[in-house]
Amino acid sequence: MDRALVDALAHDLAAAGYAGGGVSARIGADASDALARMVATPARRALGDATDPLATLVRLLWLGDAVRPDALDAALPTVGIDGAAALGVVEVADGTALPLLTIRPYAFRDALGAGEWWIASDLDELSGMHPLRPDHVLGVGGAARTLAAILPPVRAGSALDLGSGCGIVSLHLARLADRVVATDLSERALAMTRLTCALNGVDHVETRQGDLWAPVAGERFDLVASNPPFVITPRAEGVPAYEYRDGGRTGDALMQEVVEGLGAHLAPGGAARLLGNWESLAGGAGLDRVRGWLAAGDVDGWVLERESLDVVRYAELWLRDGGTRPGDADHAPLLTAWLDDFAARDVRSIGLGWVAAQAREGDAAPRIRVEHVGHALVLEHAGVHVATSLEVQDRAAALDDDDLRGVHLVTQADVTELRHLRPGASGPTVIELTQGGALGRTTQVDTAVAALVGACDGELSVGAILDAIASLLDVDAQALSAEALPAVRELWIRGYLVEAGSETD
């Protein structure tokens, strides 16, 4: 890749105002929102017949439309059509300039602040590609945004992007680490990663081709991030195997391989953040299976299952993702293949979620927490919260109930309380605590725990507050404490409460 040509292309994109805000201002908010939903018609309608540089670049690089060569000449005065062709961005045939890939603006905000990048990826459904090519390189999707959001906001000497795809996570890691290694089985994906990084002036990302951990055998990293090709795909003739989502293993074996390899590749004190899917079988719940993978990998970890799908819904999800819809001739045969595959292994459901892991210290057994959430989570503060929660889990695990009674806790300012009462009732039937920050959870508590949360201002210890509540309720203080402390411990881990003096989560 000619870096001078990439720099020239980036110069032309910037000069044309080809950024998220500029495009939105040009086509309007409604059309811009439609683009985010992969609907192109409003944008095409808003651009009309305009041939100015910004309109030409939106058509070519965002919508995937052919443009006139003279219009593209005007839009790319520095790199030129020949330079763009040499980079594999465009080809000219029969007097028309045709896009070979997309380059779209991507705005982000993380713990280090806000910014915007250009992301190179393959032409997709927005560009009229149907179905997708098997070696399709995906652009910025929900999974990539989620993984970026849960990265820990800490400086690292070295980082690994396992399965880099278009390179979006590599860019996020490059904000945190002095050196980034990006790996992928697909050379096409690595080419996109290199172009994406170069377009944004990021020079400390090294790309390596290979399968999962093979390209980094024997190496350790301070930070590992992976959105691996975890989609559970039938190993059957006629079933498309898209490289960006299918790692060529049976069932969730790829996810197991990734998780179990963490211990061998995390440096002392190192952290990992993964996305993944796991199967619940007739003989074992998915979360328990992931717990076993973390233990085998000899790391501490937290598995957060955001959703659980039955086998039919899971198959339908990924058939749609690949461009196959009900009514298509191949929909029924493909769905049958997926369901046959699940039935052969007695799969009951599939979990979708996150894995946060830490290099284990000392000789104690791995400390592993698994939970199913089942409702939408707020991602804005997720990276900070996940890192802090792992620290709290270690702190809380070291305290027995007597120790916990001596801790001084403070209720986070973003916590609100909602009470549900039946008409005419003297007291609430349900009390819910909701977070405005952290992961935006809602947790049901009883009257005593709600009272404790209301009283936690750091002045009194947990034990002193519980004793006062027991006196007010005229109940046995020891029994109340035994009943309430597990809930208090959980609210502390979930970020509703923080230890006095650490109110910065």
C-alpha cells in the first residue's frame, strides 16, 4: 500500500467535508438516520443530480453508487482517479467510476474523548450487495461499537486485536496502547485494517495473518480485545461460511478456544474484553460452560449474557444477516440445516454477551462471575464501569459479612427509586432501583435494602445503618443483616453503591 496515496486520499476526503456532520447537514437528519438503518433511498433523493465533491464522495464511498469520472476527478484532486484505483478503492470501466469498497465516517466517544475516523470495508446491502460475498469484510456494526464501549480506559504497553476485520477496534486500541497487533485469518480483512489505520494516520498497528492465537504464539499482551467470528454455523454443504462471522468450528468451539487461550496471552495484570455466543445444551447451561472455559484458561473473569435466543430465532437472525429472507428460495433449506445442526448436539438455546477477563495473580482459584441480564444495557459508561466492577468484585470477595458491615458506602448520584403500589395499599409491592450511569440496570430490592441505599452517604457503616433500620422496623438485627448483606454486596458490584472516597465511577 502506497502511504503517500493514502495520505492524498485522506486530504481530499477532509477537503470535501466528507465527515459525519458534513454529510448529515447535506442530506438532512432524516436521511442521515435512514443511512444508519441501512436505507439509502432518502440520501439519494436528497443528493439529487448534484455533482459537487461532497455529493460525489457520498454516492461513491457511502452509498456504493457509480459516479461520473469527471465528477470524481473534481472530488479527488490530490490523489486522482488513478491513485484511488491503485489503492483498490475504485475502478473505471465503460466511462463510469465504480466503487470497490466503502469508506464511511465513524464518530465515536470514549473515556478519552470524542473523535471521528474513516473506516474502510466491503460494499454491503446499503450498496446493493445481495447476498454478501463469502470473504466480505464488515464495516462498523453494533458488535464492534459494543466491544469498543467496554474496553477498559487504561494505558497499555501492548494490545492485541484478535480478528481485526475492518480495523475499527484496532483504532480504539491504538488510543490506549503504545503498540497494537491486529490479526485475522482473512488477508482481505487485514488489507482493510491497514487502509483504515493509514487513512487516520495511525502507524503503530501491526497486522499478522493467521488463525486465532497462532499469529501470536508465545506472546503476551497488556490488553486483548476480540470480536471473533463466533456465529454458530452448520458445517453442512450449501451453507454460506462468511469469514467475518464464521470461524470454521463446530458449535461454539471457536469461542471456547478464544477464552481458554487468554491465560497464555495476558501479561501480568493484563485485561481482556471479548464478545461471543455460547450454547446451552441439554446437559449444561451456556453460562456454566463459559465459566469452565475461563477456569481452564486460568484467568479471573466476568461473563455477562445480554440475551438468550431459542434455536429458531438464532438461526433466523443470522440468515437475515447474510441477506436471506423468508420467501427466498434458499431460506427453508438453510433454516433446516441450522436446526438440524442444533438438534444433533441437543442445543436448547444460545447466549449472546460479553466476557471480561483479568490475568490471575497468586495461587488462589480463578474468581469467576457469570450472570444473565436480559434487558438493554447502557453502553456510554460501560468501559469504566466494567473495569471498576471487576475491582469491586475482588474487594468484596475478600470481605466476609462482618467485614462488609464495617464498610462505609455511598449511593451514586444517578440512582433513582421507583415504588409500585396496588390501589389502596399502604406500602409498595415492588421497589426498583435504576441507574442513570454504569450499565443502566434496574434492580428490584426489598424495603430494608431500599432504606439502606437511601441512607448510604458515607457517614455510617453498612452495619450501623442496618442496625438502625432493624430498630425502626422492630425486627431482629442479626437476621436482617444476614438477609440484606448479599443484596448490598450485589448493589456494590453493580455500581449502585461505591466505597466512601471513591465516588468517581
